[in-house]
Amino acid sequence: MTAILEMRGITKTFPGVNALDNVNLTVEQGEIHALVGENGAGKSTLMKVLSGVYPHGEYEGHIYFEGEEKRFGGIADSERAGIVIIHQELALVPLLSIAENIFLGNERASRGVIDWGETYRRTEELLARVSLKESPRTKVTHLGLGKQQLVEIAKALSKEVKLLILDEPTSSLNEKDSQALLDLLVDLRAKGVSSILISHKLNEISQVADRITVLRDGATVSTLDCHARQIAEADIVRDMVGRPLNDRFPKREASVGDTLIEVRNWTAHHPVHTDRKVVNDVSFHVRAGEVIGIAGLMGAGRTELAMSLFGRSYGEKISGEVLKSGMPVDVSTVQKAIGNGICYATEDRKSLGLVLIDTIRRNIPLANLKGVAKGIVIDRRKEREVGESYRRRMAIKSSSIDQKTVNLSGGNQQKVVLSKWLFAGPDVLILDEPTRGIDVGAKYEIYSIINDLAASGKAIIVISSEMPELLGITDRIYVMNEGSFVGELPIAEASQEKIMSMILNKGERA
């Protein structure tokens, strides 16, 4: 095969950090090439070098595309060459139509006037290529995440893409949408479009990748040929973390006590369509030292339940009762929920969990500013002591506690989020998709933290779209569908098949 891309000896440094160290990457014409590694291994940095986010002169090494050396000065240069990157955080404008988004900055125009007929005609052709049956006039805000991903790919195709880079494209998608996206990549491969797929979902990589390149600590460790032999997930994990990882989930001996939190008849309505219930008469309990899971398909109401419990931060016409150690508690505001020892780590750590432009040191105390204050003034010495303490305790990889959280890997950002809530001193901790977009090594660390919290007597609620995760770390699983709890399983009796049966049959045992 002929190489469409060669990156040779790529080295990129930041103050105090060697992000890439003599990295080599070759992508063949018409292949799906997976790029894997732990958070902080250098995957995103390498792709930013390739796409011109870090222009020529800010790194060492050489990039050859279609046999010619390229020195991209910015994203526009790489896109003109046919290299398009789709980031994990989609770059779409919600209130514009599909057609407007696809041709934003690349308008179909004549003499400065947009040709809407040509715009809609071309959009229909592009949507057909990605098998998206939507009107070009549909606003993006009315599309689910899976369809938005397809719009991003259609936008890339409008730029005559030759090499498509996808960074964690399925991290926020359900199983059906994820499979549709993978099928599209295979279809594009058949039509000659090469792809670089960055993902922590090793089962998806094994399904579609032709070759897999593994990065570790900013260096190329291996390139595995999926056609030469069967590549086991254990082989990929070993190269990623530098050691065999025989158990994905740390073992623990559950030691549960009395009921710590009980929720009775909890109901919440949609904040806009207030006649629609998003949480419907939900009741459950969690004991001290217990980890419970909430399983369900996307849209089942799991996040809505968690956010409505956490200071009524989502929903209208909320009713029901929350008891802690048998006594009713007030959770009507976020401050009161935190004051009563109930904390919530959001699934959207970048938008809702962190102040990305601020440092680790300043993010950790945000939910408990009194803990680092003298009166109404922040004690900078105390703030630094707290930051250093949690950086060591949580093994946050950073140049210092003064590093901005936007420059941390996903796994280390999640550790900062957890540090923030641990410093608030919770008795009940709700974790919404705590390992989304995180590699297997960092996941293990997060699972160990959850175990330690349970061992200290905390009540832990884990919401996850990954059923193996729920089966691996929880003591009981509640199953949610269409806003209601439709079943409960002790972990000894739980399986993916039973959970799906409860969802499909709405609690009726198969």
C-alpha cells in the first residue's frame, strides 16, 4: 500500500513538559488507523501538530502528505490539503441549520451572495453520503449527538477530505449511534478516504481498524497490524500502560452499613415542556459503604434524576422526599445539597465541572471556599496546601498545581473534578459517567478511588452507559427506563442480558 501520511521524528515541548518525543506515524491510503494511549500520552497533541493547530516552527520533525513535505501554518492550510479533524467537543452552531453549519466559512456564493439553492442541493448530497435522513434546513439543536457527529463528517466531506481525524467520536453516543458511525467509517474507507481514529473503546477499535499505533508518555511504542494476526485487547492495554492489566476492575470487599440516603417518590418535569415528566415517581436507597449503579439507555432520565436531586439544578415542578440517616433533608438549592453532604460530579466536566481557563489550585476549592478562607478572604497559602495535597493523593499528572485545567488530559481533568467534590466533604457522592473519554489505566485509578470512598463509609451512586463498568464496580444496580426505575438487581444476579431485558420489558422478568 501507499502511504498518504508520514510523520517523522515529531517532537513538541511545553514549559516543563515534553509532550511528544520523536514520534513516528504512517497512515496508508484507504485505511482506518487507530491511535491509542493513556490520557496524556500525546495523541491529541500529535493530531494538533498534524492539523496545524500547532503550526510549523512550534515543533520539530517532518510531515509528509501524499509524498510532499507540508509545513502547515494553521488549520486552513491542512484543510486545503485534505486533512480535516473532528474534535471530541463538536464545533457546530446549534441555532444554525445543517446546511449553514456544513458550509460555514466555506459558503456556496456568487459575487458575495449565498446561493441557497446550490447550498441545499449540495447538503442533500452530503447527507446522503453519511446516511442522514434530515432536511438541510433542520436546526442542529434539534439533532441528537449521533446525528450531530454525522453532520460534522458531512462538513468534512464538503471540504474534499482525504484524511479524516476523529477524536473520541463515540464517547457520548449510545450503542446504536456508535455502530452507525463505525459503519460509516468502513464505508468511507471503501471509497478511498483514510481515517485516524482516536478512541479509548478498544472493542470498537478492534472491530474497524486496519492498524493500531500505541503512544505512551509522548513516544511511539508499537504499531500493530490487525490483518497480520488477531490483536487481543490485552496486547493493546499492555503497550498502553507498560504492564499487563489482568483485572480491569480493582477487587474490594464490600462492607455496607445502615441506609445513608433514601429518596422517596421523586418526580421532576421537563424545564421547558413542563407537562412532560422526565423523572417519574422514583424511589431508591443507598447504604453507607455501598456503591450502587443506575443503568439505562440514553434519554432514560438518569442525569435528570441526579441533577434534580442535586439542588434542583434541573427540572420544574419537582416533588418527593430525600432522607439522610432517616431524617428529611433540604436539597432545594445546590448550596443546601452540599451543606447536607450530597455532591454531584457532572458528566460534562469541561463545561460544567471545571473552570478550564483557571488552575488546578483554584479549581479544587470551588465547592468549599470556606475551607481555604480566613473570613471572606481566600488564604492563598491554605489554597496551595490543599491543591498540593490533592495533587499527590489523586496522582494528578501536571507540571504544577498552577497548570491550567484546560491543558490537562481527560483523566487528569476528571481527577480534579473528584478532588473538588472530595474537598467539599460529601457523605453521598453521585458520579455521572465518571470515566467517559478516559483510558483503561486512568479508569482503574478512578475505580480505586471509588472503592476507597466506599471503604470510608460514603454512599456512592454511579451513572454509566458502560454496562461492564457497572457490573465491575457496583454492589447493586437500579435499571431506569423512560424516567422510571423498572428493576433492581444485586450484583451477584446482574448481567447485561438481564439489564437489557428489564429495559425492553419495562421491568417484567424474561
